[in-house]
Amino acid sequence: MSFIADLVVALVALLHVYILVLEMFLWEKPAGRKAFNLTPEFAQATRVLAANQGLYNGFLAAGLFWGLTLGPDGTGVKVFFLACVLVAGLYGAATASRKILFVQGLPAAIGLILLSLA
């Protein structure tokens, strides 16, 4: 069960690296605009805000990867950062798009459940 939990943690971390890339580097490009359903004008006007969001997603990914490198001693770190992802997912779903609940919140919740069972 521990391996599966760590696999889910790694997938959540990789997801947040992908979100970082979309928000920091591809926000105004077709891939970024398509991912977030943005007009070119809105993307241009909000690019600095998106880059800031991307940086925070990078911190979440870094924390999850850090927890993974610690092995069994990293459980607390993984729980903390998954909880942060879950809260971000819940907040994003409530304020921006319900899709965020499934893309961000659900994987984090699954990771937390698997860690508690491991």
C-alpha cells in the first residue's frame, strides 16, 4: 500500500509541475489558453498573476517530491503538502471552476487516504 500511496503522491507532484509550466510559461500560448479557456486578451492581461500562481504550484510539487525523498520519514511532509493541495482544490472549486475539484482536490484526497492506509 505504501508504494501505491507514493505513486499517487508522485502523480500529484507531476500534475503540479505541469500546472506550473502552463501558468508560468504557456499562459499566453495556445496550450495555456486552451487549458484554462482564456481569450488572448485576458491571458495577456493576467500573465503576471498566472506566473505567480504557477510558482505556488511549483512549491506544492517541490514539497511533495521532498516528502518522497525522505522515505518513511516523509509521511508528515507528504500529508502536509497533500492537505495544502486539497485546500487549494476546494477553494478553486468554490471560487473559480468545479473542474479544479476533480483535477486537483480529488487526487490529493486519494493520496491522503492511501497514506493513512499505508
